Amino acid sequence: MLDAVVDLLTGSTCVACGRPGRLLCVDCHARLPTRAQARWPSPAPPGLALPVSAAEYDGVVRDLIVGHKERRLFALRRPLGELLASAVRELVSPELPVVLVPAPSRPTMVRRRGHDATYSLVAEAARLLRREEYDALPHRLLALRGGVVDQGGLDAAGRAANLAGSMSCPSRRLARLAAHRPAAQVVVCDDVLTTGATVHEAQRALASVGVRIVGIASVAATRRRLGSTALGESSG
């Protein structure tokens, strides 16, 4: 009945199965992964922190990410935030503050899409974690320099070269972290983990100013990886 009302008011359909009503119907929502796991890119950038993803970048999860990012289907923020939060939970302790640092988006892409999709998901994940009594906050610690091109079509080496030295942590943002969350567990977050070049550059930029991250959380990882591993195991 609720789906029928939503369809009547909005004309929307489930992005996964096409059922009239909510953008993600109850049945498709129930089939989303509930437990995140380590998913390493192949080859992994040297020294990459533990990467945890909620799902593979395929099927329903891919449809959700593309719908939210490119089609501005903002109602999908909640289920995607749930997936990202599940990845964060595997990396942090609930006893200590948590700071979620989004991988910075290119300003031109933010303007084209009309929203910062990655930050939106990170903010939603933090909100959901706070409901579970985690002391979690999103924080745009990183800035992206000009000259970075679209990663689409680049191989692993090309992505790494494109992003090398591209991120920094402005002193005012670092000071804010030190003032409000000095003992926080810092997690770098992204929507999709592909080669690991983006999050590896984020890790480098934070390490250069003395910020150690506890891991990398993403909604999904592409199949370009060695395979899922138990948390805490090496990718080989």
C-alpha cells in the first residue's frame, strides 16, 4: 500500500527491480549485504591501510551508487549510508571518537552533478553511527589541487600518476581536528574502491601531517582485487 502511494505521488520505481513505489523497494533493500569485509585491490598500492567494503561494485549496489551520484536520487543516501557505516564498524572501536574523512571530489564534478556525492554518503554514515552511540563525525580534512583529470579510462598506473601529490591537509582543518577530536580514530571513506590510488593518496596526505588512519571504508569495491580476506589478514 505504501509503495502504491509513493508511486502515485512521485511516479518513482525501484532502481534495482523496477517495481513502482520507493527508489529501493523493501525486498531489494533486504537483499543488500549486511556484513562488510576486507577487499584488496590487485595490485594493492604499497603500504595501503586495511580496505573494507560492504559489497562488490555490481548489481543492485552499483545501481544505487550510480543513481545517487549521477541521477541525483537523494533518497538512496540512506541505504548507501548504511552500507558505508557497516564498513566503518569493522574498522573502529565504539569506545573512541571516530572521524570519517571523505576522499575529496573534483570541484568541476561537484558542480556538474549538483552535489558532493561522496561527502553526502559519509555524512549519512556518521549520522547512522551516532544513532548507535558512536561518537562519529564527518570531516573534510583533505583538499584537492587543480589539474587532476577524470579517472575514467585510466589504468592503475595512470590513476596513481594522476593523483600523485594531489591532496593536502590545510592547517586550519588539521587544527580543527586537533581541537575537537584529538584522539579520534580516522577512517578514509569513498564510495567505490577501484585501484586504491585515490585512498592511497588520501592516506599519504594525512600521514604527511601526522594523521594516522585506522583503515579505509567504502560502499563497494570493483572486482579488480585479489579477493575478500578475513579482517586483519594481508592481501598477500
